[in-house]
Amino acid sequence: MTAPRRKSLTIATYSRIAIWLALLFIASGYALQSVQINLLTQSDVDSAFSEAVASQAAQALKTRLDDTQRLQLA
């Protein structure tokens, strides 16, 4: 039986490895950018929602205060 031949690393092998690493780096950058955009969009939605809830709560408290003042004057 002959011994298996060892595959030598050539410039083509190194360039393939470099290309795959570059593609992996680019793909991970796109994934992180997508996550960042989603978090920013969610932050905008959350701030708009909290602003609407705060204005509704302020209006409810103002109405309750006006009702209480009218009851005291009556």
C-alpha cells in the first residue's frame, strides 16, 4: 500500500481561504447593520407610543381634575 499524498497549500488555496473570510466578514457586517436598523426603528416606534400614552394619561388626569373641581364648587 502506498502512503496517501499530502496536499500542498498553494496560492490558489490561500486565495480561496481569503475570499471566504472576506465574504464572511461582509455578511456579518450586513447582519449587524440590519440588527442596528431594526433596533433604531423599534426605538422610534417605542418613543412615539410612549408619547401617545403620556398625552392620553395627561388628558385623563386633567379631565379628572376638572371633574373634581366642578364637584367641589357644586
